[in-house]
Amino acid sequence: MKSYMKYIGKRVFYMLVTLFLIASISFFLMKLLPGSPYANEEKLTEAQLQIMNARYGLDKPVFMQYLIYLGGLLRGDLGMSFQYNSSVAKLLASRIGPSFQLGIQAMVFGTLVGTILGIVAAMKQNTWVDTLATFVAIIGRSVPSFVFAVVLQLVFGVIFPILPIALWNQGFRSSILPTLALSISPIADSARFVRTEMVDVLGSDYIELARAKGLSRWEVAFKHGIRNAIIPLITIMGPMLVGLMTGSMVIENIYAIPGIGEQFVKSIFTNDYPTIMGVTMLYSFMLVVIILVVDILYGIIDPRIRVTEQGGEG
């Protein structure tokens, strides 16, 4: 237990250091962006610009602004939006619902479908089923999600008008097409990794022993093979969620969904630095927490990882 807590503590430390580096690098990159956060700045007088800069703390030296920003982050204060003149935290809180729903739906649906597809492909190795699964994986990784989004809008919104093609005003039905568009990548990744691992597992000696005891191929796969096959899947869930985060920015704009991704794109066009930073830090926090959870789950599923790490430190 002591070694396991040390394992978790080390991961938490890495998480905090990563967030600090992201906050610092992102802050100074924002200062290098061209343009102004004020609309119609050319129409403002020098006195008005001074008042605006003082209001948002832009009249202070950059390093002082940096320290103030870090202090705000420690308190959970993401600053004030230039565009909406309101708290960035409140602005993002009002939009996190649709983004969270889409991400969870796409992740669950994509991982479930991809895992089943990968298992079936491994069980039917070198058949047309295996070829089809491989083709789906290649297409899912080669074609961007926004292309699938447009195709889904055309097919199910225009040719066969059975689902809404935009807006967020019909409950769950409004989330079906964007969820399908976002889930293409998780389906492809899950199918590819699960198939590869299942093929290796099914060829192992202990699997042959289980089959010699009279268990069918499918019983062996589900009782003995899946646990080992899902380990690499867990390790890629973090990167898959990152892909969903970044992909949702475009998808939300295509489907006119009032989520965080749509707000992020709007903020870039208006140079709303606090909102851009707020979204960046929110996504970064979600990412490092996801990676932390994945590391913990990985250590639970395969305790050898913790033992190896502790031994490596010595």
C-alpha cells in the first residue's frame, strides 16, 4: 500500500508541474499574439484605452500580470472575458454541459463499438470480418471527424431528414449526429489496439491450456483474453479523449452546439485572451486528470508496473 501511495503521489506531482508549465507557456504566448482584444480599438481615445487597460489589468508589467494570473488560478479565478465582460469561469460553466455530454457519449460509444469490433476481428482473423474491421480502422484514422460530420448532415439531415443537422434544441436527438462524428476516431483506435492485443493473447500458452481443458474459443476469449487485451486500450484512452476535446471544437461549430469548443473558436477571432487561456487551462486540467486516472487504473490492472517503477528508482 505504501508503494502504491508513493506511485500515486508521484503522478500527482507530475500533474501539478505539467499544469504550471502549460499555464506559464500559454500566458506568454498570448502576449505575443498580434491584434487587440478591444473591438474597434481605432475609435477609442488614448484615455479610453488607459481606462480599459486598467480595468483588465493590462496596464501592469507583463511579469506582474503573470503573477496575478497564477494567483487567480490557485483560487480558481480564470479572469474576466473581454468579449462578454463577465467571469470566464461562469462563462465556461454555462457551456460545459453540451461539451461534456458529447465527449462522454462519443467516448463510451466509440470505445464499446471499437472493442467489440476488435474482439470479433481477432476471433475471425484473416477473414472478411477481419478485413472489414481493418478497413474501418484505416478510414477512422485517415478521414478527419469534420468530414464525417458533413457527410452525416447530408445523409441524415438532407437526403433522409430524420435527425436535426444543427443547434441544440431537440434534446438527445440533437446530440446523435455530432456524437457519431466524434466517435469515429475512438472506434478506429479501439478496434485496432484490441485486435492486435487479442491476436497476441489468443496465441499464448495459457490460452492453449485453457482450450485444452475443453473451453470453447469464445469462452477463452471472454474469460481469459479480454482482461489482458484491454490494458493497451486503457493506456490510449487519454490520447483518445484529447482527440475528442480538440475535435469537438470543430464539430461544435459545424453543428452550432453552444459548447466550450464553439466558445474557444469565437474567442480566438475576437482576441479574448482570458477566455482562450481559460479554455486552454480547463482542457489541460481535464487531460492531466484523465492521464492520472489512466495511470492509476493501469497500476491496478497490472501491479507489475508499480513494482517495475519502484525497482527502477532504486
